[in-house]
Amino acid sequence: MQKSLLLIGLLCVVFPADPALRAQSKPRTAVRMIEQGRYTRYLLLHSIGTENYTVSELGPNRTVMTTTSTASDRGTERTTTTTLEMGALYAPTLLEQSGTGNGDGESRTRVDGSSVSVREGSASRTLTKPAIAFMGFESMSASVQMMMMRYWKLHHQPARLPMLRASDGAVPLEIKLVGYESFSVKGRMIRLSRYTVANLMFGREILWMNDSGRLAALMTFAGGLPQEEVLEGYEPVEGELVRSGVRQEMLDLDDLDREIPEEASGAFAIVGARLIDGTGAPAIENSVSWCGTGALFRQERRRQ
């Protein structure tokens, strides 16, 4: 009998009955990296930096992506770090971004139930979470845009995708599939889908997505200068992608020309215009009459 009681006591020590103690003994779920990549950043066709990202699994339907971007341009060094947490179907729940050398400061967007808080530098606001929306700031890395495209596709490719920004005047994105392209990379044919993204940054961005859902490259004219980011492995076709992007930009300009109504047609006159040629010479006052057919042109000028 004494032996039986001793055995039961030992079992209670080895296998505690308290649920809290059992919970403490369980190992924590390990963070598992499921994706990584590297982009080369170009400005005016010259490499100026890199962007590295990793995607890790935090738990069921929970992932986090961390991104570090570096750039060196005309003596200025910039580093930007971004963290994006996502739920099911790439739905963003937290986006944090900080940088050095770019003057942007820290920005943060967080979803808390049906409420969203956004802070971009000194601007902030709280809003009700829309059914479909993505997060972003003034400057968005290629990897964050890749997750944006995955979210857009899995949510039935809406014609207008709202962005959770600090400004209530932020215009929804317009993402359009505009074509397909094939390239030979190291003897292997690759197929890319080409998209345009309006209202994200200056002008329309051009994105290329591969069949695996990865962003192969992007091209933008933010800041008035051509900038590109190219995923590792696609550098051999960087020149072809740039040429394709320029052609797409020209097509976009044609579309804009058709959308803008004419201010005048036929015969019209421009009177009292002030012309400055940029050389430092005095401004010229113009009185111009022009026939829409080009048959008559008269210009009178008077220097101030």
C-alpha cells in the first residue's frame, strides 16, 4: 500500500494536474521563414541601392514581412525599414515604416477591430475600417507593393482599391492589367504580366508580376526621374523592361490626351501671354493670332 501511494505521488509530480502549469510547459510556436527576396534599385539606369525582404509565418493565417531598403544618391545615404503584418488573404493589420536620411520620419497604420489609426509623420487620423482596403505611405517599397497586388487579386481585383492614409483626401488606386511579356533569362523563357497603378505615387507606376505571384520589377517616375526596382534573377532583362515601361508610359499619355477635353478648336487667339525663355533676358509680351488650319500665323512681340 505504501508503495502504491508513493508511485501515485511521483506521477503527480511528473504530470501536474494544474492546466496553467501544463500550458507553461508547452513549447512556443517557432517563427518560420517562408519567403525571401532581394531587389536592385535603379535611378536613371544606374544602380543606387538594394531592397531585401523576408516573410515569416507567425501562426495560422498570420504572417509578417520585414523589409530593409538602402539607397545612395548624389552623396545622400538613405535607409528605410518596413514591417507589414498580415492576416488571412494578405489582409494588412499593421504597417510600420521608419527611415534615416530621407526626412520622412516614422509612419504607422494599425487595425484594431473595426477601427484604423494612421500616422504619417505629423499627420494622423482614425477611421472606420473599410471592407476592402490596403495600407501604404508616400513611399512604398517593391515588396509592400507585391503584397498589395496579391491582396488585390485575392479580393476580386476591384476597379478602385482604397488606401488607408492619414489624409482623408487620398484617392483610391486604379490597378489595370495592360499586357503580357515573355523574356529569355539564362536560356529559360519567363512570362510576366504588366500592370499600371494610378494614384499611388506621381503619375502611373508600371508593375510586372510573374506566374508565382512575385513582383518581378516596377518602374515609376516619382520625383520626375525614372526609377526601377528589379527582383534578383531578372537583372539580365532590366534593359528590356525599361524599354517596355517607356512604351507603356507613352500609351498612358495618349490615354490622358483623349480624356482631357479641348480648350479651343478652329480659329482662336492667345492675347497677352508672357513668355520667359529661361536665359535671363527680359520677358516678352505676346499677342498671337493663329488659325486652327495653320494657314495664318501672326505674332507681335514687345519687350518690356
